Amino acid sequence: MKKKILYVTEAFAGGIFTYLVDLSNELVESFDICIAYSKRPQTPNNFKDYFDSRIQFVKIEHFTREINPLQDLQAMGEIKHIVKTFKPDIVHLNSSKAGVLGRLGINERKIKVFYTPHGYSFLMQNTSKLKRSAYWLIEKAASLNKSVSISCSKGEYEVSKSINRRARWVNNGVNMEKLDRIPLAHVKMLNDSEKVRLCTIGRISSQKNPNLFNEIAEAFPSYEFLWIGDGEQKDELTSSNIKVTGWVSRGKALEFANRSDIFILTSLWEGLPMSLLEAMYLQKPCVVSNVVGNRDVIQDSKNGFVCPDLNSFVSRIKLLCNNPVISKKIVDRAKTDIRVEYNTKNMAHKYRKIYEESIVS
């Protein structure tokens, strides 16, 4: 009889959605899998079509992104009920809200509990120092239940060790087979006949730093900038050369990215962004901010560029547009890195090993 895994997440969209699709589809041959989730505006309406038909789903009605004591208690009760009904051997909590409520609510000793934050809430740069300290204390308290944290990047792992001595690390990975079905596009060079297009992917929110994205666009008025996604801070994208796609399907998002020439990521904090890994595999030169997650996968000047400020972004973009040899060298190295380390097969193999070892112990 197969062992059972229950995945729990409030953030059932974006990179975490892609991560759960690829991981659970890889592991469904070895485990019975159930996903407890809540929907966000960008969650695909046909989300079940992305998953193997053997995977079960349970919606948590009271999950909310923000702290809401009453609804949080109700969501915790729902998690307890799902655990009692599904009887998992392993519970893997994903994102901060699920991580806190799940670890506080699951007390059965026989159940092995894992937690992947995908970017700790106390690293958020859009909140006060006092609030970030409170988030750290909440994470520390939640870690006392003997759960194991599994970070999605080396940088996140280093942070995790300060909270939970039972910390592990498995890099996120992308599904190369799916990406191989997308025809590659060449990187255009700056000239009089063609416009260079730069893109990013994600929710237009403080985390992704739309203000910096807008400043970069203003520095290149003759270039096209595409934000693949939508969000509450859309109004900050005021530069006339920026287009916003709105929420689109994953396939359409990858199409837009593939038709772009350079991928930029201006985030203030990250776990390990799936969109960055996908752009690297699609051979888009990547120019990213200097934060955990980004700098774990991008080795500056080798497989992309890590930028501390606006001037650095501008200079690196100019360098890529005017130096095809450098651009080609970078994208070739980036794709090799994904093939070797940051892919779904590697990710699933490492998770399977961790899960199986925990059951035996």
C-alpha cells in the first residue's frame, strides 16, 4: 500500500502552483497524494487539468493571505479535519500561512510534517522592522513542533537554520520536457529596425518591486517592456513603453516570455523563483536583483547578471544588447545549469528520498 502525502498551501498560484504541479505529478507513482488549497485570482480555473487524475483535492474555505484571527482559526480547523479524514503519513506545508497554521494545528506524532516557505514573510521589505520581527517570532514558535523545513534554495536554507535546526534544502526545478515543446527564439540585438523587448513574470506587488521595473523602462524609452501578470500595484507602472498582459494561462505566459529578448526580475525578496529558472532554460539572458533566491541561481557575469541598483540594471542591459558573444555565452551556461541541477527530475528525486527516510525513521 502506498504511503500518503498531503500538500497544503494558501498560495495556490504562480510559482508555488507550478512547483506543486511538477512535484506531485512526478511522485504520484510512489505516493497517494492530496492537495489542500485555496484559490487566488491567478489560480487557473481548470487547475485540475494540470495534475495527474489520481491526485485528490480539498478546498480550504477560510484560508486568507492576510492575518485574520477568526478565519485563521477556522482554516486551522479545516486542516485538522482534512488530516483526520485523509490520514496522511506525510504533510508538506507550502508558504507562510499554511506553514504556521499547519504546524500549530497538527499534533499527531506519527505524521511527518515538512514546511517550505518559498520566501520567508520576515524577509519582506515592504513592512516595518517591528512587523518583520513579529513574523520571525511566529516562525520560530511554529518550528517547535519538530517539523522539518525544506528550503527551495541555498540562501533560504541559510536563513532556515537560524529558526529550525532540522533544516534541509532542495532546489526548485523546472519541467524540461514541457519547456522543450516551446520553439526557442533568438536574442535580437539593438539596431534601428527592431525593438528590444524585456519581460518579467509575476504579481504586480511590493515583492516584485514594480517601481524599479518602471524606472528601468524609463531609462530605455525605445525598448518594449512587458509585465506578464497583474496585481494591486499596476498603477505604479506608468512608463509609456510598459504593457501589462493581465493574468494569462501558464502556457500563454511562457509564450510571452519566449518572444522576449531579456528577462528581468526586480524583486525585493524571493524563495527561488520558478519564472527565473524557466527563463534561463528558454535561453533568455537574465538580469536580476541581489536577493536570496535570485543570487543563489544566478552567478554574476557567468549565467546572468545580479544587480544591486538601477544603474547596474541599466548598464547590464546595455551590455547584453550590444555584445552578442557575451549574451550567447551567458544563455548557454544558464541552460546547462538548469539541465544539471534545477530540474523537476532532480527535485522530485531528492524529495522522494527525504520523504522515504522520514517514514523509515
